[in-house]
Amino acid sequence: MSMRDVKLCLLGDSGVGKSSLVMRFVTDSFKPALESTIGASFMTKTVEVDGNTYKFQIWDTAGQEKYRALAPMYYRGAAAAIIAYDVTRESSFKSVKSWVQELRHQGHPNIVLAIAGNKCDLEDLREVRLKDAEDYAKQIDALFCETSALTAVNVADIFTKICKKLPSEDFSSSRVGSTVNLRKKRDVKKEKKCCGGSPS
Amino acid sequence: RHVMNELIDTEQAYVSELQQILKGYYQEMDSRHMQHLIPGELVGKRHVLFGNLEEIFNFHNDVFLQELQNCRDMPGRVGKCFVNRKDEFQMYSSYCQNKPRSEALRAHIGDSNPFFKECQKKLGHKLPLGAYLLKPVQRITKYQLLLKEMLRFSGDDPVLENHIQDALDTMLGVLRYLNDSMHQVSIVGFNENMSEQGRLLMHASFSVWTDHKKEKLKDLRLRAMNRHVFLYEKSLLFCKKREESQHDGAVYSFKKKLKLSQVGLTETVKGDKRRFELWLRSREEVYIIQAPTLEVKDTWVKEIKKVLLNQFDQLKGKKIF
């Protein structure tokens, strides 16, 4: 059994529920109006997938959304990024695209991207169609899930999928002169669809 | 008031974390028992690794934390704490500007070198140094969130609301400055004071031709040059992009500055729809600038026009819009 550290950063517009997603994943709880604005500046959580242990270091980026020049300090060196949007806010989905572009440009070449359409429990307020987001994710080869930090739908899933998609070797610790394992990355591509339609 | 408590509690935690890093890594670099563990590449590079972390710690530990604690029971005074320390918060921009160098150094020596490992073990930290070096960046972006939260709960007290709004504006200004300064860090060879150029409005890459009436031979260029153009409130900088291998940010070498108070703008130029012109002294010096797309050109022309109009209005001493 191997143990590896996975540095992950959460990006996306403010108010899409980044902190709530992390809370749900790490402590499996939800606070309606997160009474703490800050919370921990990073959290860790260990999960086991296919007999391997992954220790996530999740970097809280809340508060820096508008200050894009600061973002590279968060995602540089990250093995994975979750870009979250709010399914009830079209504009937040637009931002996803600009984040993807930036990460593809500036991030680690092997960075695993996952897109999370959060608040999917609010079906009647929906502005972003599931299909559109799904198609976009497929097109850029990113993982995709609609999640709800409130009902916990798919929150753990998206982290599991990330684990599976990580390149086989731990590139964060072997950055210098590491071999880039492209085959593995292609092999693992999409395996299954993650969430279909509304849960409620 | 719970936000007030959160502000103070997290400030305390922040100060103590900075202290741990300074004690557990920074000072350990002087320790005789640790010398043999320190990677050669790190020797003499402490200031690169930590930037001005010590200065930040001293400010928060000696000054800011006390000031916040003093108004735990008087939320009305907390706004002033931020407004009064506006200048001190600028020290974060040195920290952020150094951060890419620090990261490059850490990537070079690796997070799992024996020295870092030993320090981390001694401190009992779950996370490596890298996570802690990000703390100041996280902290400086959090104050505004806390202040916004306070504002939500101060609705019935206009005096309090005003104070907190001032503080919020101050901290948003600090962040804007920080954000802008991260772009500026990558312009080399520009010897004037950046802050005198005003805020950075936009930047993008263009093809540029120049035409100089007086020094025709010297400066006439038939071939287009690729220039990255930075538009500030007061000036426009032409730079040449240089790829930097050290870290993933691009570096720009400064080539030419145009003062916006002296330029004229021609919106359409024959030859290509994506072009526009900037000129000095009744077209003695002309810069033909071609954008990659028509959209880019239109946004730039619009923005430059706005700046020029603003200048004009200021000259007239009144604002039209």
C-alpha cells in the first residue's frame, strides 16, 4: 500500500460554496451560514482508494477570488484543482472557463482538473444545464460532478475520482527530472458518469 | 460579537503560526546541530526562502494583535485599527513579490530534504513549510471577508457601519495594490517609480510599428515588433516578453514609455481593422499598434479613450460622467 500527499486547491467565484464543499468532505457536515468566514487556512483528509492512501492537503482560497495575480501562489505545485461553480448562477460557470484556461497555461502540466457544479439541490433555481457543463468538461478532459455540500451528493465522489486520475507517480515530490507518465493518464480518462440529474 | 472574536482569535493563531515558522525553520538555520542537514543550495538564501516574514511577524505580534485586542469590547474602534495601519499592510506586497522566488528555491531543493523534514518533525506539523509560507497571503485576503461579515451585522448603527466600511475600503485597496504589484514584479529595466504610473488597467500583446519623423533612419522600423503593452492610468509601457525558465511567470523587459497626457489616439488605421495609432507631438512620433483580434482592439481603444477623456475632464476641472 502506498501513501501519497495530494496538494489540492479549490478555485471558483466567491459564494459558489468552496468552503462548504471542503467542510462536507473533511468533516462531513454543513453549516447553513458558515459562521466562520475563515475556518482553517488548510485542511487535510486522508482517503483510501483501491488500496492506496491519499492524504489531501486542501488549500483554502476564499477571499482572493478577485485578485487573480495572487492565484498562482495557490495552484502552483498543486496536483489537482477543483473549480467550483454554482448551478444557479450562470456567471459563475463562465468563470470556470477562464480558470481552466489559466490552469492549463500556468499550472503543472499534469494537474488533474475537476469541475464541480455545486448547489445542485436547488433544482428550481438552476441556470446552468447539466448537459452543457458535462459537455464542456469532456471537451477539456476534466472530471465533472454536480455536487451539493448541503445534501452531500457526490462530494466524496469527486475526490475519489481525482485520486483515480492522478498520474501514477507522485510528481509533486519528483518534479526535478521526473518522467511524465502520459500513458497512465490517458488510460484512466473517463470511466463512468458521475451524477445524472437532480438528487432531490 | 462573534465576528470580532473570530478576528482576534484567528489573529492570535496567525501570530503563533508565524512564530513557529520563524523559530522552527528560520532560526534553526543558525543552529549548530542542524548545519549538516541544510542543503547547500539553501545556504545564504534565507531571505529568499522567507522574504520579509520576520517583518510581518513583528508587525502583527508587537502592534496589530494588541490593537485588535484593545477593542474586543468596543467594535466601534476596530475599523480604525485597519485604517491606521494601512501603510504597514503594504509590507505584504514585498512578501508576495518574493514568493515566486521562494517557491522556485523550494522546488529546487525539494520539500523532502532532511533539513525541512527534521524541522517539521520537531514542530509536530502535519504540513510542510510550503503550506505555512502561504499563510500571510491567505491572511491578508481574509480581513476583507471578516469586515464584510461585520458590516452585515452592524446595520442598525450608522456610525459603526461607517467605520467598518472605511476599514473594508482600506483593506480592499491593499489587496488591489498587492494584485497590481504582482504584475509589476515581472517588468525589468523600468527605473521609474511604478506607483506613479497609477493603477494597471490592462495588458496584452500586440504587434507594434514605430515611425519617427525626425530620426527617420534610426527609428523607422519596417518590421513589426512583438510588444507586451501595459496600460496604466497615467502611462503606457511597451515591453518585450522574455520567457523565464526559473518559475512559470513571464518576465518583461521595459522598452518604451508613453505618457498618456501627451498622446493622441487614432482609432482606425488603413491596412488592417485590428490596428490603431498612438502619437506624440502632432504625429512626430507614431506608434501603429495591431491587436490579435478586433475585440481586443475595441476594448483597448475604449479604455484608452476613457483615460484620455478623464484627463481632459480633470484639466477642465469638472467631471462629465
